[in-house]
Amino acid sequence: MKSALQLALEKTDDLVDEGTKLSRDQVEEIDQVRKEFEAKWAEQEIVLKGRIAKMRADTDPQTFAEHQRQFADEMNHVREKIYAERDVRLQKIRQQAS
């Protein structure tokens, strides 16, 4: 008897075009790229949060509150930039399958 996962995977195999299936090497490369960019984001997040903590300690609460939206925007911008770069690399790997 097949598990629900096996049945679901079989159904998705029918939806995937044979020409777009990834090789084992490509799957591993995609996994490595994802890990690499997760690490890049984690590193940048630590740096940005450190800057925010320093700003909080060095300024009065009113000034910090006024700049809080700016900090959030900067974090979002950095994250989007990193993930956009990741997506480009992933797309190139996927295109190698075609």
C-alpha cells in the first residue's frame, strides 16, 4: 500500500513536463545555492540588527521611533536584493535542464 506522500508525488509527476525535470546534480546545486543565500541574508540581518541596536542605544526613543520605518525598509530592500540574486542563479540552473 502506498503512502499519501507517494500518491501525491505520483500525481505531481504527471503535471511536470519531462523536459523540465531536474537532474540529481541540479537539485543538489539548487539546494547549495539556497543555503548560500540563506547564509548571506542571515549575515546581513545580523549586521543590520546590530546597527539598529546601536542606533537605539545612541539616540533618544523619539528619534529612534521616527527612524524605525526606515530601518524596516532597509532590511526589506537588502533581503529582496539578496533573494533576487538567488532567484537569478536558480533560474539559470533550471534552464540547464532544458
